[in-house]
Amino acid sequence: QVLDGQDTHEEHRLLDALKRVSVQHADLRWTSEFPRSYRAFKKLIKKVKRWKRHGRWKWNSIASTSSYRKEKLLEFFRSYDTTEDILTFLRLVVAIWICSHAKQYEPRIPGLDRRYSLKDWCFQHVTPSRQYADHVMMTALAEALEVPLRVEQLNGGPAQDIYTVPGPGVPRVSVTLLYTGNHYDVLYPHAPPTESSSQQTS
């Protein structure tokens, strides 16, 4: 959705939201990989903005411009190190948000006590790589980034909305997830048929 946008409002909004998370990280006084991974995420946003500028003058059609941007995004994520930095950053964003809103999140996490704090839980279940995200973590990420999530159930249960009230001026960019019973997958909207293919089938 961000790549298909003709402006860069969403990119700037994301960076503004993450500035607030950066302040929260400083308040927590954690020693973590946040500064380095934050730079990696900002690098991605800058590249997206550059792909948009480049695509506008390089290609004549909207379809070609969109294809160019998506190819550049796939190329960016083909590097494991790059992908790992972005995922590390998002995991840290979740942990920072949860620990910065302890009163809101502590009741949702069983087993916490004086010997096992919210921070302990985050560093055991949120920040390590290749850990499945649960509903609590997805809620924290949606709230931190101010991106509404809609969750569809694989077993046909009722759909669930996570963070449905964006702040003033927040665009309605949203993400749909499929909950499979133990983790979440991204659901992409079905691409509309191109004009040429619709002519061929009519």
C-alpha cells in the first residue's frame, strides 16, 4: 500500500511515530541494538521514497511504476542481513512499546511477578529472532506504528480488529493478517485484473 501511494505521507508518518518510540527507548535506558536497527529501518524508508521518485520519471504507465517499486523492495529484502536488521528493529519496537505502557500490558501477560518482570518477558519472548508473535505483540506493534490490523481466522472464526482508532490525520493504510492457530501470516489483497486481461476474457 505504501509503495502504491503517489505521495510520501505514510513514510513521514511512520518516521514520526518511530521518533516517539526512540524517546521511549531512551527513557527505558536499555542497552540494545535499537540504534543500529533503527538506522536500518530509516534506510528502508528513504529507499522507498527514492524508488517513488525514480519510478515516476522512468516509467510512463502506473503498472510499470508499481512493478519497478515492488521489484526494488524484493531486491532489498533478498539480503538476509538486511531482513534480520528490520525484523530485529520491529521486535524491539514491540518490546519498547509494551514496557513503556506497563499498566496496559501487565494484566495481559500471565506469570509476571517481582522475580519475572515485564522486561524479562519481553527479552525472553519478544526480542529473540524466530519467535512467533502472539496477539499481545501484534497489538503493541499496531499501536506503536499506528497501523490498523485486521485478523482473519483460519478456522473460520470471527475476524478481529487490532488498533482501530488511528490518531488525527493518520491515513487508513491497514494490514490484514491470517491467524493460523499458532502464528500470523500476511494476507495480500487479490490484484485486480489488468485491462488487457479483462479484454481477453470478455
